[in-house]
Amino acid sequence: MSGVPLSDWISYNFAVLRAVPHVHIGAFVPVGIVLHARTTEFIGARVITDRDELRVRVPDADVDLLGLYLESCAAICAGEMTAGPIALAPPSERFHWLTAPRSDVIQSGPVHEGLCEDPAAMLEELYAEIIRP
């Protein structure tokens, strides 16, 4: 951590969004990050939406549908009205809804926590580290 006093750091939670093309097998491919910093009411998602990249990473999936689902996750984080009622909920509720356990093609990994100076920058850093190795 930099020379910033600990009291100025922002606590955050994040989870990796995973594509699970064969739910019964449980194998997954990381396709996005969702990050929430409660004290700053920040919530954001970075997801792969490029269909060609999704086709390479998740060849057994319907990449058009997968891309739409991932775009929907990002829209929920952004609070876009077109993303349905959950997008209008407070940031904490949106984060918990996105990271709730489910048996679907898009699942959340475990929620992790950390400290940062800037949640938006941390989201980009995690995306670069985990999704774009």
C-alpha cells in the first residue's frame, strides 16, 4: 500500500463472473469482474462482450446469448433502467443479486475483499490481472 493513511483506504468486495457452458460438469471460464465498495456506493462490472473473444474462450456456448447476459450484468451494475427492476435497487442489493449462487451459464465465484484508494481503478486492475492475463 502507498503512503496513504489506512483510514483513507476504501474497503471493497469483488467476484469473478464465470461462464459455465456445461453446468453439470462445473468447469468454468472467467469472463468478468464485479466490484462493490459500499462506503462510496460504487458498483461496477468489466465483462468480455466481444463475441469473437467469447467464441475462443467459451467455444461450447451460444456466444450471442452469453454476450447479452454479460452486457446485462454490466447494465445492472450501471443502474440502467432498461436492465429491469434489479438495476434500480441500491448498489449493495445489485452486488448481492449478481453474486448470489445460481445454476446458470453465468455464475459468480466466491466474494473476496480488499482495500484500495480508487474502486474504479481497482476494477480495471483486477480485470487486467484475472480476465486478461
